[in-house]
Amino acid sequence: MTNILLIVIVIMIFIVIFQISKASEYVSVLKGEEQSRKQNNKINAFLLIVFLVLGLIGCWWCNKLYYGKTLFVQGAASEMGEKIDLMLYITIAVTGVVFFATQILLFWFAFKYQEKDDRKAYYFPHNTKLELLWTTVPAIFLTILVVFGLKYWFKMTGEAPKNSVIIEVTGHQFGWEFRYPGADKILGKKDYRLTKGSNSLGVDFNDPASLDDMHVSATVHIPVGKPVKFVINAQDVIHDVGLPHFRMKMDAVPGIPTTLWFTPLYTTDEMKVRTGNPNFVYEMSCDQICGKGHFTMRGIIVVDTQEEYLKYLATLEPEYWSVFPDKKPGALKTATTDSTKTKASLAAIMPAGN
Amino acid sequence: MSNTATVQTAQEAEVHGVHHDAHHEHHEHHETFISKYVFSQDHKMIARQFLITGMIWAIIGGLFSVLFRLQLGYPNSTFPWLEDLLGHWAKGGKLQPEFYYALVTMHGTILVFFVLTAGLSGTFANFLIPLQIGARDMASPMLNMLSYWFFFLASIIMFSSLFVQTGPASGGWTIYPPLSALGDASSGSKIGMDLWLASMAMFVVSSLLGGLNYITTILNMRTKGMSMTRMPLTIWALFFTAVLGVLSFPVLLSGAILLLFDRNLGTSFFLSDIVVNGKILPNEGGSAILFQHLFWFLGHPEVYIILLPAMGMSSEIISVNSRKPIFGYMAMVGSLFAIAILAFLVWAHHMFVTGLNPFLGAFFVLLTLLIAVPSAIKVFNWLTTLWRANIRFTPAMLFAIGFVSLFISGGLTGIFLGNSALDIHLHDTYFVVAHFHIVMGVASFMGMFAGVYHWFPKMYGRFLNNTLGYIHFWVTIAGAYLIFWPMHYEGLAGMPRRYYDFSNWESFKMFGGLNEFISFVALIVFAVQLLFVFNFFYSIFKGRKVKDLNPWGANTLEWTTPIRPGHGNWVGEIPEVYRGAYDYGKDGREFIPQTEPIGENESHH
């Protein structure tokens, strides 16, 4: 019933607006079209300047309301993230100046040079100097932004430091899996054709390096202050590892492993204090549409102190034991590490150019 | 262009014209309803067909956005009438996630391709090219007609996909495989996806037939004296648009066909190492990223296919209503050219987080930010055109000014996203949503509305209601900023796009109030668009009649035709052109039409 009422009201409003508009057309014919056109011109010129003023106030007000909700306030939680924030500030400053200057000119010119009986438009078809000016000045500013951007880009996408903690991340519909390389610091080989039952990642347990690898779901612990390198896979469709607090992001593509690395600056507990939010967690969002459960694909990253992290690792058991429960006692004895061979296998799954 | 070539072209045009006159008179009495309104070969009728089909699609696409904005704005509410409307897709009055994604996908597809490509350049390229260059019709009226009917076929197929049981495509308008390739991964990737691809194939055919025609017509059928550098900027923009389309749409077609093969014939172009729903797929060796290269090789030029016509029309309308020449005509042409070239060289900036080689990425950063230079030239030239002008604020002029304002706002955020280091943080967040909706969505709509208000008198011999036009403009531009400006803040908080519900996310749930506000404004803006649609159809039949041949006091050739031109456009000979399109305010005269010979004492510039 309320729906019908609502529809009726909307239709009534439509009809009223339409009737007024039609009437105004008749009035303008009666009054003389030229005269009413001039009147409309004045009204709209005035509205343009009103729009400019309200718009500027709106920009300020919107910033007041929402700046506190952006990630700037809490700061970046990774080393590289701080540089990204600095770059964001610089870019906002440069584009902000251009934005306000051009918008103010646009609406101010429109208002100031509205049609007047005694005004004649100034015939000004071109001016080479001016045109050169606004070709070169933007080009110079853009060069600065590009130089900054590329410097950080190469740093971010460059090789991870040698001492990085390596963790494998696998996305699937609709969740995240993590694999720690274990004591040998080498992730065992995988083959998607081996995916079966409890071996949900398709780990090749014929590879000795896989025997001490540990598999956890949804939540991953990492140590603070040390570079962490994610080796990223997807099982079914493209997902994306989105880490807004660390200012990092990388697609998870089936068949093409990718990597990203960052150095977390604050533990989860420290961030709770920094943000003043006792429920704060580092969330990992899927940022590439992956099906109906895309929005539920939430991973948690717990940043621990070094001791907490080691303590946590000690509680994990190798995946080998859960896939082959009968092998559990003494399974680690057979695990030998052939470092050259397994390193090659790791290199094989890294994308070229990274 | 050399003199001989000009003469030759003019002769051709004349021959063509004479031929058409005879043709025209001969057929006058035999014109049936079918040949006049349905299978018409008159470019003006085809333009109207494109426009009205585009408007119908815009209403559908806009309605979809209102529906999914309901979910985003009011995630905890139920709307029982939704179930009445959508059945099991809105069980219990709440949109189901599958259908939410289908709506998002179809909204993007419809608005990008069917409204802002076909509806925009389809309409105005068809309508304006022959009228503004002085031709009786397109080079091939027959292909032109087919172009519309292939678009119609594409529309029918896409529309039918809305009614299949498993729903329309739901993997986003970019349809990245493997999601779009595997029916097991998403119900929208079942038959709905095949229909999407088939429809898009038809759409590409339509766009190629149209584009080749536009290029040929512009190059070969200009009237005597209409050298390339005397053409209005609308024609230049439509020319580059057509070139972009002809060179890039086939690449989309190739991607679509390969995807169809992967879906139905067991090939592995885009598939490798996949386990879906516990099923181990045999496909190996394909690259999911390859599709993205193919898609964005079209997808990025597509952005300019949408934007350039709006730029061209806004340039024309701003100049006419400022009563001043467009500032820096040659720079405007040059910057259009630069944008058209660069459009092909930046596609991978959509792929900075795919694991792309960073060295390669660096080139795309450089080339992407380079686009800001011609864009800046255009903005400053528009501003200078307004400077010391004598401006008439017709609804068309207001929309053109709105276009410039939105182009600035949306263009500047492109500098953030084109810089790969920043893009990593902002990629696929609401910052991107805000950016492209402002710069190519609403801005292009502003250009399109400007065009409709400006050329409606030529299309239908009547005016649109001015008061409704003013209401339409003010609500639309205010609404556009209210909707999309705050989204930048959501993006800077890392809030991902294409999420059905944020309430489980500690990092993103604080924007609930803002999302509600945005949805509410979107609803109002949509309602006002309906007001425009009403104005449009009402004015076709009941609008104030045009009494003056040249109601805006414009220089271009379309205003030398009769108020309601028949097939062939000019009754007698096609007028000859003696000057560029922008002699406004020259030598103390308000405007000098292109058909007026250069006076003896006229000043040179």
C-alpha cells in the first residue's frame, strides 16, 4: 500500500513539474521569447556561481566528514606504504591546485561573461605562446610525478630481500589458504592434478621440501619488522590479494604464480592502539570479482612480535601429517633437504621479470 | 589537401548529389512506413533509431544501478516489491548475490557499449557527419542501415540473456576468464555468458559497419571548399572515434571468439591449472592474462570512443553559445589526434597488479600520464574560449560546461591511477569507480545531453522544453558530484568495488551512512532522467516549433538545410564552403556562416 502511495506521489510530482515547465513556456511566448531568454540566462549564470560556491563548501565539508575514515589518519602499516602515502599527498597537492584553479575559472568565466546587451565577444582564435605554455607546464609536473612513481614502483615490484619470510597464498572460491615453508624455508612443489581430498592445495609430497610445509586457512601470522614475501596462486578463477593497510595488492591467477613483498611496521596489537579500535584486524580483501561470494572472501593477517610469531609457528603441524595421518610419527626423519633442487623448483614457479 | 583534390571531391559530391536528388524525388511518393521508419537508409532516421534505442538501454542500465544501489545503501532492509519484480533473484525482498553481480555486469555492459558507444557516436556520427560536411547521406546508406540492425540484433540477444534461468553474465563487464569461461564457477557464466559473447560479436559488426562508413564519408564526401581543416570539431572528434573503433573492436572480437572456444570447444587459450568445485580441469598452458591484454586493447580505446564525441560536441556548443571562436582550433585537432594515438598505447595500465613485468609497466605509466598533456590543452582551450565571451546559457551550453567540469574532475584522478605505484593501492577500489564514472560516464552523458538539446531542433523541427532542460541539468550535475565525489574517500580507505555487502569487514563498514546517502541521490538523479525522457518524447510531438532556419545563430552547414530536411538534406545544390566553422565575433559580426565567401576587407588571422 505504501508502495502504491509512493508511486502516486512521485507521479504527481512529475506532473506538477511538467505543468510548471509547460506553463513557463507559454509565459515566455506571451512575455516575448527574447526577453524571457535573457531572464533565464541571468538566472542560470547566477546558479553557476552558486554551484561553484556550494561545491567548494561541499568539498571542504566532505573532507571534514570523511578524511578521518581514510587510511591516511592511521598511517601506512608497511615501510613502502609510507612512501606511497607521501606520493599520494604530493599528487593530491598538485592535482588539487589544478582542480580548484580550473573549476573556479570555469564557473567564474561562465558567470562573468554571461550575455549582456552591451558586450561583444572578443575575437581570439588562437595564441601560440599561451598554447605552448599549457603544453609544457603540465608536461613538467607530470614528469616529476612519473619519476617519483617509477622509483617506488621498481622498488615495490623488485626482488624481495634475501631474508624475507616466504609464505604461499592461494585463493579459491571463496577463501584464502596459506602455506609456511617450514624449517627448510622452501615450499614444496605443487601440481594441481594432485588436488584430492585433504590435499586441497595439490601439494606434491614426493618433493622432500613439502614434508615440513604447514597449511593454514583464512588467518595467517607474520612477524613484525621483517620483510614478508607472498607467493600467490589461485585454484579456480582470478582473485586478488588486497592489503589496504600495507598499500599492497596483487592478482592471484590460476596457472601463473605472482609475488608481492612488504615489511610490516606495527603488530596487530599496536594498530589497535594507533587506530583506537579494539576490534582492529589487518584484513585481506579479494579485489578481483570472483563469483557470488566475492565479498565474503576475507583473510586475516595477524602481525606478531618475533617471539609470538615463533611461538605460533611451533603450534602448527606439517600438512603431510594431516594428509597421511599414518605417517605422523617420525615423518620428519625422512625429510632431507636438497637445497639446489628445491630452489630451482621454487624459481620455476616465480614469474619471469620479478 | 591540394586544390585539384578539393575540386575532385566537390565534383564527386555534386555528381552524388544530383544522383541522389533524382533518387529522392523518384522515391518521395513510394516511401512506405517500413522504408521510412524501420529499414530506413536516411542517415537522420538511422541516427534517431540509434538515439531512441540507446535511450531505452540507458533506462534499463540506469534502473539496474538503482536496484543494486538499493542493496548497497540499505543492506539490512528488504523490499518485498523486488521479489514481485524479479522473482527468485530477490528472494524475500533482498537481491541475491548472484543477481547483484549480474546487475553490476549488465549495468556496465549496457552503459559502456549500448548507450555511450552506440547511443552516443551511433547517433551523432550518423546525424552530424553528412549534415556538417555537406553530404546528402553516408557513403553507403545500406551499410549504415545494417549497422543499426546489427546493433538491434545485439540488443535483442543481450536483452534475452536477462531472462534465461541461470541469469545473465555476472563476471563484471570486463568478463575476465576463467570466471567467465567456467559455468561451474558462476551461474552467470552458463548460457548467459554465451549470449553476452554472441551479442558482443554482433555489436562489433555493427560498430565496424558504422565506423568504416563514417571514415569513408568524412574523407571522401565533403562538399566543395570543406577542407579537412575547415571541418567543425565535432566531425574531427567523430572521425577519430571511428578510427579508434575500427582498429580496436576487432581485437575484442578475437578475444570473444577465443573465449567462446574455451567455453564450448575445450580449447585452453585462457585456462590453465584449474580446480573448480573439486573438479580437476584438463586445460593446461593457457594464460588468463592474455585475455586481459586482448580485452583492454579494445577496452582502453573504448574509453576514448566514448569520450571523444562528447569532447567534439562540447567544443562546438561552447563556441556557438560563447559567440566566440573555439580557442586554438588546430591545437584542439592536434590534441584529439594525440589522444587517439595514445589511446592505443596505454592499455596495460588496467593490469598493473596482474603480475605484469614491472619494466614493461614503466612504459605504460609514462604513456598514460602523457595523455594528461593533450587533455590539459583541451581544458585550457575551453576555458580560454569562455574568457571574454558573451555567453548564452541554453540547456545545451550548460551541459557542455558541465562536461568540462566533470572532465577536469575525473581526468585529474586519472593521474593517480595511471601512476602504477599509487594504482597498487587504489586499484579496484571505489576510487576507480569514482574516476571512471565521472570522466567517461557522467562527462560523456553531459556531452550527449548537450548534443541532444543542441541538435533536437534539427532532428525533430521542435524545441525541447527549456525549463525541464534546466531542471534536468542542475539535478544531474549536482547529483553526479554528490554521488561520485565522496566515493574517492571510500577508495582512499581501500574499499573494494563490486562488493555486495561490507558489513562483515572491519576495515570498510564505517561507510554505511555514506552508501545510503549515495543510493538516495542516485534514485533522485535517475528519476530526473526519466523526466528528460518524457520531455524528449513529448517534445517530438508537442514541442515549440522551430521557426528560424538557424535558431542558435551557428556557422555550420546543418543549419542551412530546411527546418525538417528530407532524405538528401538540401533541396537544391549542396552549399559551398568558404571558411572554417568558428568565425564568431569576427570583424564585429556576431557570426559568419561557413557558406559566406571571404569578404574583401575581412581581417586575416
